[in-house]
Amino acid sequence: MQQALQVKIRFYKNSDYDKVKKLYIEGGIYYEGTDSYGNIKRKISRDPKSIFVAIEGKEIAGTVSITEDGRMTLISRLAVSWKFRDRGIGKALMKKAEEELSARGCDKFNILVREENKNLQKYYEKQSYEKGNIYRWMEKKEKIASRIEINEAVR
């Protein structure tokens, strides 16, 4: 494994969006409903320390996100450019995410991994993560028209 020579990890800025989106796409984890510019901007406005980027030279080499509500944690959206893999950047990003969550008083870290992605499961197991229960991710999309109607009714 090559070592990251000059990797620097910092908090995400809105100007990083296009490069982070490219990493998500490259890693096969981009979802418009979750990862749109507006959604990420809203996330950062609520919690400016919830997305990290790794800088190698002048390039964004990787990223990771955290979510924490005082009860549960989630480390997600770990993505490292193929160009910078096998240099310890993913591990460094995970460590930074865990350090931030620890600073917030959290002592347990959760991640989601697709059941069929055995290589990624092994990667996390090497970092002391243990397999938990298998869940089905479910979502519900709110209709904007419904929000407008509710807001109008409240006025």
C-alpha cells in the first residue's frame, strides 16, 4: 500500500460540490435525491462539521460524511478517487469522522454497507467494525404540492 504523502483533511465547503459529486459517481454511491447540491448545502448549513474532504496536492482525493442526532451516529458516503486508492486516505477519513463523533460525546459508530458488497464489509471489519443486523432501507418522498397546501391551510 502506498502512503498518502501530503494528505490534508478539512471540512467541506460548498465550492467542493462538483468534485465531491464526481467522487460519489465514480464510487457508484451518487443518489440525486440525497446528494443534490441543495441537500448537501442544507446539511452543511445545519452541521458545518459533517462532511470532510481529503486533499492530496491540490485535488480532492476523498470524502466522508457523518450524521449524529445525540442518540445514533452514521458514517456514510466514504469515497476515494481510484487515482488515490491504496494510500490510506479512506482510513484517514474514517479516523477523522470517528474523532469528530467522539468529540461530540459519541462512543459507537455505525455504517451502512450493501449486503452484496463483501469486499467493503471486509474493509470495515479490518477497521474493527462488526456486522450487525440486516435492514431494508425504505424511503418516502414528500410531495411539494402537499407542503404548499399545508402551508396555505396554516395561514
